[in-house]
Amino acid sequence: MANVNIKLLIATLLSGMMALVLGGCQSLNSKPDDSLYQQLGEREGIANVVEDLLYLIVDDERINQQFKGVDVAQFHDNLTDQLCELSGGPCTYTGREMRELHSDMAITDTQFNALAENLILSMEQNNIPTGAQNRLLKQLIPLYPDIRNL
């Protein structure tokens, strides 16, 4: 019984210490962090990433069928605005909600991963630092359940 209590105490202390460490890393400033937006090249750089992503999608047999009939200019603008907003930039995404937009697409994990792979390739083609790529992907992860309609 004592071993269980000691383990619980250690777990609680470690948990509390992690909260303090992570809390200390957060800025006390209420201004949004736009460093990711800067690393992505601001709106112009993000637009370039999205444009290159569109070319990769067209060439990717795993996902190009999902994009048949899509208004390319609108898709480009909406995705650019969405990535800009998610990265802390001054843009506002005004497109449809992710769940509504993807509700009838029956997107598979393979297709989702293929798009993520192409986004990474596009960022690499545009010389986006790996750390910034990972930070952007971290911002996109919460959208997964709505895109996959889970």
C-alpha cells in the first residue's frame, strides 16, 4: 500500500512540476505569437506554399480525385487564409467549417496522410524551417477529427 502511495505522490509531483515548467514557457503577453507566421514568409510565403501544394495534389493519385471540381482559386484563397490565421497572422479564415466541408468526402487516413505529406513537401520546396513546419502541423492536428468526421 505504501508503494502505491509513494508512486501516486511522485506522479502528482512530476505532474505539478511539468505544469509549472510548461506554464513558465507561456508568454504573459496577451498578444498572439506571430513568429510562426513570420517563419512561413507571411501571407505571401504561405500563398506560395499553398500554390505548390496544389500542384502536388494534382500529381498525387492517392488524393487528386477528392479535389475534382474544386474551385482552385477559392481553395487557394481559403487555405492560405486558414494557414495564415492558424500561424498567428492577421488573416481571417471565412470558409466553411471543416466538419461541414468534409462531411460527404469519406476521407481515409491514407488520404489525410497523403495531403499532410504533400504539405510538408511543399513547405520543404519553399525552404520553411523544419521547426516551423512542425509548429504548423501541430496547429492543424486538432482539425483531424472534423476532416475525418470522427
